[in-house]
Amino acid sequence: MWARNRSNKTSAWTLVATIAGLALGASCFSPAQAASPSFGSIRPYGGQRGTEIEVTLNGARLGDAQELLLYDEGIQVTSWAVESDTAVKAKLAIAPDCRLGIHRMRVRSGTGISELRTFHVGALPEISEAEPNSEFAEPQVIEPGVTINGVVESEDVDYFALDLKQGQRITAEVEGIRLGTTFFDPYVAIMDQGRFELTGSDDAALVRQDGVATMLVPEDGRYVIQLRESAFGGSGACIYRLHVGHFPRPAAIFPLGGKPGETIEGRWLGDAAGERTQSFTLPTEPGDEHGLFAEDEQGIAPSPNEVRVNPLENTNEVEPNNAVAEATPATVPGAMNGIIGEAGDIDRFKFSAAKGQVLDINVYARRLRTPLDPGLNILKADGGGVAGNDDSGGPDSYVIFTAPEYGEYLIQVRDHLGDGGPAYAYRVEVSPPAA
């Protein structure tokens, strides 16, 4: 057998835990642990769904490698050949409906299981970076609608040119640090022929420390995409996958969650072509996060926008709700969804609580990859402060609230620095404390 799909997460991790337990049972005999295979990398790091590609698995102690353990559906191993103790060649068949994004895998040998590595599935045809392309005047010419596999060496800058028409949406999204190979902090920009940067991105909230540059083309002509390490560093390990095309690339979705099995009308926010709606049916099982992919007639986004799936009843803000007297009514337990739509915006929701009632009040924004850095305050009905928090172990906020008396209270959400924008979405979940 060349591959085993581990879509049942419980059985997969039980297997791994069992083997780990057997290794621990060997006490301090380090030779037993040293016999396990080491899975250093897979090349290429990704492929287009609906295709079959040959990959090389690099590592150590691979001489008795027997199979690739796959933890997600949609990829099958069609051939398997051990080349040496440090390399295995395999062919992967990626299903046409394979989920886009990150897929997990390990190598199993006759003596153990390797560490976990990732393989990235995309929707676009794959091409390779072609050097020399390190000069603005001599870029690699490409067509929109491709994924470029490349590397940023030390002080390297890669340029790609493409011809575009006025009004077209063009997006360049880079996977760098998300490939998990090294600490690679990429910067991506779209420039005109005068070398003027029209849009650029470093550390976009949506893609963590990767970047997304997107815009509407101002006029017909040739444009250049620049990709580099943010501090002009780089190395042979700074591998990237650059997705370039006319596909949608919203920065957030509203609302940021719903009930299991519920169909929601999602509003895509922050896309260069403007806001639009799309219907989604959420999974039937609750989950901390679930990825939704924006899609239209021009393609599908290369990575998802995250939402929460749980049984809480949704309340969406009703503007204006800046003033205490204008707070949007909500029930608790429940979830409150809103957007800090502009600089200085403040959103308020009102709810009733009994004396001594204890509630967990949790704001989800950056954890769902929106740009908002939320500040949270709990107020009395007259506006007097009761509790507050900012950056509870991260940019998001969290309060354990105990109502001092029966009455009406307010939840207030704002951006920590008073910022705001069309994609500054958030979700406040209010529920009784649970283990």
C-alpha cells in the first residue's frame, strides 16, 4: 500500500499517539527514536487540483519508507519508489474537487512515523519561476491565472510582468511562511511601468505574515509584480507559491459565523471589485473555525476566509449603534456580529443579565483573519464602565463578566487604535463559562 487516507482524525491521532507511547515505553533508548524516518520537505510544495504530479520527498532514514499517511481527503498516491535513504519519489493524483489549501501528511517506514509536513493544493495551473528575473527591466512575462513556484535567495527580488486591461481586478497572493519551511516574511507589490507601486502588502491579517496585493487596473498596459523578502533577506529555503489572477480576494466575510447546518448569506468585504453576497451552508458539526472560499465567474480565492460554527443565535448590528441609547438589542447566550466600518466607529449591543450571572464574553476578529484589533468594554445601561480588555493573549479580547446586579448592560467594541474600514469585521460570543 502506498497511501492511507486519515480523514478520521481520531483514528489518525490515536495511531500516532500509540506509536509515540511505544517509543516512550522504550524509556531512554535513543537508538529506537533515531530509527524513525525524517521527512524534511516535499518538492514541489503544491499542485493544481484535477492533475497528477510527481513529487520528491526529502529527508533521512527513508530507505524502508512504505507509505504516505494522508490526513485529508482528495489526494491519492498512484506510485511510490524509494530512491535512496534520503529521497522517495511518488506520484500524487489530486481530485478535481479536492479542498483548496493546506493538506497534511507523514511518511511511515518499517521503523516509525515521520514528523508532519504540508502540501498545498491550488486551483490554477502551476509554472516555475524562470531566472534571470531579478531586474525590473527584465521580468519574467506571465499570463494571469497561474501559480508560480519560486525561491527568494539572499537579497533577491523577483519580477513578473503581465498585460492587463482597464477595470480588470488583478490579485497577487503569496504563500511563503504558510508553507512552513522557514521563517520567510515575503513582500508583494503591483507596479506600473514607471516603477510606481500601485499597491503592496506585507503581513496581511488574512494570510498572517504573507501578503496579498489586489487592485482594479487603472488603464490598459503592462504591469509588474514584485516579490521579495520584506527586509531584502532570503535564502535557498525561502520557497514561495505566488497566485496571480482575476479571482476574488475579499479580506473578510460578514457575518463571521453561524449555526451548524445553517445556510447564511455571506457578504464578502474588502474585495477590489466591491462588496457582494454569496450563500453558504455551514457544516453540520460545530467547529472552532471553518474556511469559506470566495468564488465568482472569474475564479476562486486561493485561500479561505474563516468563520465560527456553533449553536449560538446570531444578532447582527443595526446602525447607527454608536451611542448608548442606540445600542443594538441582543440576547445572551448569543453571538453579535458587526463591522467597525470607519475610523472612530464604536459598536454597542445591549443585553439583560441577572445578579451574579457569569458570562464569557469573547471577541473574534484577528483569529478569524480580519484586520480589526478589537478593544472590548462592558458598560452599565447609563454608560458607566464595568469591565474591559484588550489583547487577551493576542490581538483579540476576552472578559469573564459577573453581573453586579439585575439589569441591562452594554457590550462595546472598537478598534484599539481607533482605526476602521469595510473589512474590519468581528464576532462577539457570549456564553456561560464551560470547561
